[in-house]
Amino acid sequence: MSELRVVPAWRHGQERLYVCLPDGRNIAWYDREAARVNLLGRDRREEVLEALGPFVTGPVTVGPPPVPTPADLARLALHPDDDLAPNRPGEALLVALDRDPGPAHRLRTDPRRRALTAERMVGEALDLLDGAGWRVLHSVPLSGGDRVHHLLIGPGGLFALHSLYARRQKVTVADPLVTLGRRTTEPLLRRLRADAGRAAHALTAEVRPVLVLVDPAGVAVPTPPREVRVLRDTEIAGFARTGGLLKPADVEALFALARDRTVWTAAL
């Protein structure tokens, strides 16, 4: 029996049937009106069609979600408050520190400032990919106060990047746990997969999670983690050498969609 579940939901006034993994992540959705099954990944096609079998009537088109049309984009004329494109790396942390800078004198550096340093370094490296056909959004808000540190869109696909300050510390990644130096181990990869899943739901496109370690003393990954790519900040430039998935027009269309803050308010 398939492990996939079919969950009905309403989006933009239309019913969609989402095909979900046991952990709740969407991997496909069926639009009855368009008679189309949209696959968010390149695998599990047959499993998705089997799960949707009882709900599908008549012939359907199966493939990746269609890129927004010019008509779709015309409806996305944004109010400045809803445009995420001007966000600086670490925008949410900058706002939080401005509202509450913390005590002037303290024995230890405010952890928010270390996190801000990491997001700035990663953000600056990502911005340099613009010449290679990539677009990036920083500090993308999700419902519930969560956020994607950086959303990268380009010829190689879509990526949700999480920056982790690791200066002079050894990092051990044992899915889903990430241990930073001698600090408490945290199931960070579970959160990264969930955030990427929510981004995929908002954009109806496959979004892959990436953990970026900023200036670590060493990195140990005994077993490659499921779905999550682990990089040092010095390896970000490697994205410029990947491609083959999205055409320039597709990149721009998805960027135009993703920069709209209201698109993310419905991300579960």
C-alpha cells in the first residue's frame, strides 16, 4: 500500500488535491479544473498517480507545475510593503536588533549578531550569482514567525538556504542532528526540510533545502543527509556551474511570484 496521502485544500478559490508524504510535505497536486497533475519532484510519478487514481476522472496532463503566465504576473503588481526583493540579508534580525539592541555591556556576544554575520556573508556570496542567471531573496517570511534565510532561484532550480554561524568550530551533521562545537545538538535538518516543503507549497515548485556553514573549523558528515545539501560558505559560487532545469524566463517568472509577501502568508 502506498505511503502517500491525498489531502484536499482550497487555493485562490479553487480546490486542489495535494499528495503528501507521511511527514506532511507535498510532492504533487491535482487541479481538477485544469485536468492536470503537477509533480514537485522528478520521482514517485507512478506512486502519485496511483494515490490519485480514485479521484481522477478522464485524461489528465502530468508534469511539473506550469510557470506563471504574463497574465498571472500582471496580477502581482506589488505594494512596496509586500515586495520582498529589497530585503537585505538578515533583514528580520536587523529589525529585531533595532527594536531591542540588548544590554550595552555583556560578557557574551548576542547570538543574534552572530546569526546576522552568517546571513550577511552568505547573502553577499549569493548576490554575486546574479551574473550567472540566478536571483535571490533574503529573509523570506513564513507564517508563524518562521522564515527562509535565503531563497535562490536559477538555472539549477530553487533552493532554500539556511545560514549557520560556525566560526572556528567543528560541525557534525548526523541527520537530522547538527552539533556545533560543544553546544547542544539540534535537529536542524528536520526544520530545513519543513521550511523547504512550505516554500514548495507556496510556489508550487520543487524547493531543495541547503545548510550553509559559515567559516567552520571542520565539517564531519558521516552519512549524506536525506534531501539536504550541506555546504561551506566558500562553496556557494559552485551554484554558478549548475543548470539545465529552468530557462531564464522561468527564473524571472518564479522570482516575480516569490517576491510577493502575500504568496507566503498561506504557506502552511
